[in-house]
Amino acid sequence: FQKHEFFVDMTCEGCSNAVARVLNKLGGVEFEIDLPNKKVCIDSEHNVDTLLETLKKTGKTVTYIGPK
């Protein structure tokens, strides 16, 4: 599995819950959410495009930072 780091513009617990919800729906992912730094680190067999699309379903601004 490859670890990827994303910037997600999360401001509150509700935002991080939304991120967790879409990632859990996708399945096959392990992730850590760093709310203060607005980062999500995802360990997954999915490619970056799939992960980006999934994170964007939250309606937040999402940027791919790079492999971890």
C-alpha cells in the first residue's frame, strides 16, 4: 500500500467526520486525520485520482501534497 498525504480545508469536527465518512464508504483505506493542520494521511491501494475525487465529495478544498 502507498501512503498519500492530502491537504483538506477542514475547520471543525464535522468536517473531519465528513472526510471519515466518504473514506469509509470507499473502503480499502486506512487513514489518519490531522484536523489542526488540515491534513489527511491515507494508506490505500486506490490511486491518487480516486482518493482526490472521494475527498472532494465532502465539498472541501482538497490538494494532493504527495507520497508519505
